[in-house]
Amino acid sequence: MNSPIWMPYTQMKEAPTPLMVRSGRGAMLELEDGRQVMDCISSWWVTLHGHAQPEIAAAIAAQAGQLEQVIAAGFTHQPAEELARRLTGRLPFLPRLFYSDNGSTAVEVGLKVAFQYWRNQGAAGRRRFLSLEGAYHGDTLGAMSLSGRSLFTEAFAEMLLPVDFVPFPQAWLGDEGVEEREARALEHLEGLLRRSGEEYAAMILEPLVQGAAGMRMCRPSFLQAAEVLLRRHGVLVIYDEVLTGFGRTGEFFACQKAETRPDILCLAKGLSGGFLPLAATLCAEELYQAFCSGDPRHTLYHGHSYTANPLGCAAALASLELLEKEDYRFREMEDWHREELAELADHPHLRRLRVCGTIAALEVEGAAGYLHELGPRLRQRFLERGFLLRPLGGVIYLVPPYCLERAQLGAVYRCIGEVVSAEVSS
């Protein structure tokens, strides 16, 4: 097929012909040729409940017959109001919400709110940001600035904002060195704050799980200690929960699991259950009030054509209903992962096994780096066996939809063990 589509994160000169998907149901995708493929990564981590989930589809259809879109400046509607109340109700320390349409823009909003908050307060010297090494916050320029310097950002280096990076103290099952790595990271952060604390507007973190870096995981204790240091120096805390929100870490939000309270929190991906683009940035009342002024220059001049889209909000409300009614689905999955990872603990080619809620990852020994040639080979072998897995170089990860059954998850892990053995030994 000679398609006009330019695909994301793809070198089109060497790209294989894309697979045509005819339909999806639950955890399964049906290809045009009739093959069945199990979606083990929720199609870039968005499809919470499974494909073609009927309650969400019905909610969108009902809303489409009533109101499909309306300008969000000066107008509102019931789905947007109800969704905002329910999200802020779950996070009462973040009572204000700004809608946008994807993870990058949710982060851009958080970045601009933090920066302009200080400017509106007369503290224009707070112009710098802190982030974690290996971070990924999106592909717009502000979000790229906050992301770790990598293949994704190097072409745009001269366009990026000034950011200082703190080491990420990655942890895994059976790890005995994590406390030392945490101490070094916190010492580094404290040094930056001691030298230049009054120059920082905010620090952004992917709480508990760094997604694109290879599903790297840290402990709640690190986030708690970092928050104490940042508060001591008056630096705002931004959480990028684009991946980790809505049950992914085994709790509704990672900040709840980590027992921390960010000033700004960014949501997208699973917000609509994977049906429609929708994002939200939540913030503390103090920040919001800094924009409420008789001075028009204190306004947050930011918006999107589809801000608070009624269809997206209706999908999100239906998804929330399912999450609340069937929260056992995401709360029990970590135990399933741990059982399966225990079976692979002695695999000769796998290391750094780790899990956080519904997310699990394993690293193939000797296959470091996003561009390692083993990644595409593994992806192809998994597809041949009927599993959609998309390794990040030598990092194999699972982010399953919550409808996945226990036996299905076991089949995924058996496939991983067998494919890695065959590919590494060959």
C-alpha cells in the first residue's frame, strides 16, 4: 500500500507496510486479513477498558445527537462542568481545571501557568525549570524543553528553554542499590536549589513511572523527599500524569499512591478511555487566583479550538463511571504481573524486572538504547505470534487494557520468554 500518511516516530524510508486494522473488541484487534492481535500496550497507553467499549461508545453517540462542539470561551456545557467537578473532587487540593486536547498541550498549559504565576506575582526572576534525566513530556517545544536531551530533542536544541536536570533513581525488583541512587539524586537536587532556588519556577516529574524512557520506575519515598526540598525553596511542583493517571499505577492517580500533593497536574491519554483526544491541567487555588485580576496582562492567553469538546467530555465521564464501578480491574493487576515476573526472574537474558500497578517492564541483557536493533526484531516476532508489543530498544513493557483476563496476561509473558530466548540465542 502506497499510503500518503507520514507516521509518528517512524523513519519512512525504511518503514514496513503498516498493518490495516479492521476492528477492535476488548483486548483484541482484527487485521484486514483476518488475523487477531492482542493489544498489550493499550495502543500507546490510552485504551483503558478495551477497544470499542460499548458504554463509552453509547455515551459519545448520545452526546453527538445533542451537542457536538461549542466555543469554550464564554460558553460551557453539562459534560464539561460535571467532568471538571468529578476530577477536582478526586483531587480536592487542585480545585481548578483547564481543558486542552493531548498530553503535550496539557504540559504546555502547566508550564505556562507556572511561569506566568510568578510573573503575575512580580517575581519575574523565576524563569528556569527543573526536570528529571530521561524525562519525556511531549513533542511541542515547551514540553520538549522539559524532556531529557535525547534523539527526540537533539534537532531542536537551540530552540529549547533553559532546564536543569536531576538524576532519576530508577528501581526494580530485588534492587539493593536504590537508596544510594535516591540519596545522590536528592543531593543533586538540593545543590541546585541551594545555589539557584530563587531562579526556578517549577519542577516537573513523571510520578513513579517514566514512560518513554523505558518504563523506568522510582519509589514514592523519592517523590516525597523531592517535594519537601522543593517546598522549602518555594518551587512549584508539576506532575505529568498523562501516562500514570486513571489507575495505571494501581491507584486512581500516582500522586495518591505516592502520598504527595503537586501544585499542577497534567492529564490526557486514558482520560477519555482512549476514544477521543482530551486533556486537562489541574492546579491549586493559589495559582488560579494569581490570574484573576483587573489587569488584562494577568490573563492566561491560551486555548484550543476543541477545548472542553462535549464528545470528549462525555467519553471521559463514561470512562470514569467504569473505573469507579470496576476499580478492582486495575487494582488487582499488579499481583498478576508479579506472579508472571517471578516466573521470568531466572531467565538468562532478562534483567531489571519491575512493576507498578498495571505497568510492567523487563530489559534484555546487552540491548541498551532506544535504537538498538533488537527492538524492531522483537516487535516483529511478537506480532507473528499475535501480540502487539512495542519494545523501547531492549526494554519490553506491558501496559494492558483493564479488560485483559488473567490467562491472557500469562500468554503474553510466555511469549516474551520464548521470543527473547530464541532471538538472543540465535
